[in-house]
Amino acid sequence: MERMKRVLVVGMALAAVLWGFGTALAADAEQSLETVAAKTTRSEGVTLLKGDGWSRLTRGEKLAFVWGAGHVVDIEQELMAQHPELKVENFSAKVVEGIADVPMNQIVTQVDAFYKANPDKTDMPVIAVIWDSMVKPNLTTGIAGKPLE
């Protein structure tokens, strides 16, 4: 039951992040994710998971985070398919374009490798690592069709 709560906390946090909110997750290795989530600095209501928090998660929790992100992207894609007026080149559409066929285990492995190779960048949000190292290199244009920076 405790594990399920931890997975739900991670998934819910990710879902909110993908809807455009965020700041920083400050984790303490001795605390549960629920306790960490309750104590994190918040801006606009939700936190962004960063490398320091990521490094304290189990592999299963990391997979749950990626899985949750995938579900949010899938939901947005399905809504855009059902309601063409919603179809835009937003974050979710670009994630699909950039990493649709990448297995979740590979995403976790690459994020782990990034933080291991860049210990000075643990303040970088996990979603930014995924975007910069996995999504962006496979795009021709950025969000809303704008040029990539």
C-alpha cells in the first residue's frame, strides 16, 4: 500500500508538471515521497522533480514517473484527435514527435546517465533533461512551430 501511495504521488506530480506548472522538488533521502511533496517549495501550485529528488527514487518510482508522463501525453493526443480544434504543436505533441518509440526503461537510463555525468546539474528538472537530451534533438521545430533555441 505504501508503495502504491508513492507511485501515485510521483504520477500526480508529473501530471501537474506536464500541464505547465512548477518549481523545485527538494528531497531528503530519509523521508517518504509524501513527506517530501508536502514540504517542497511551490510556485503556481506544483513542483518539478529535479535531479536531487530523482536520484533518491527507486527504479520503479522512476518508471512510474515516466509512465505517468506518457499517460498525460496520451490523454492530450486522444483529446486532440477527438476535438481537432484542440490540435496544436504543444509540449505533448512535441514529446510524441521526439520520443514516441523510446521505451520507458531507456528514458530512465538516459536520465540517470545525465545526472551521473553532470553532478553539478542536479537542480535541472527531470522533464528538462528529457526534453533537452531526448526530445529536442529529434525535432525540426519547437513548440507552436517556433524555431528551436
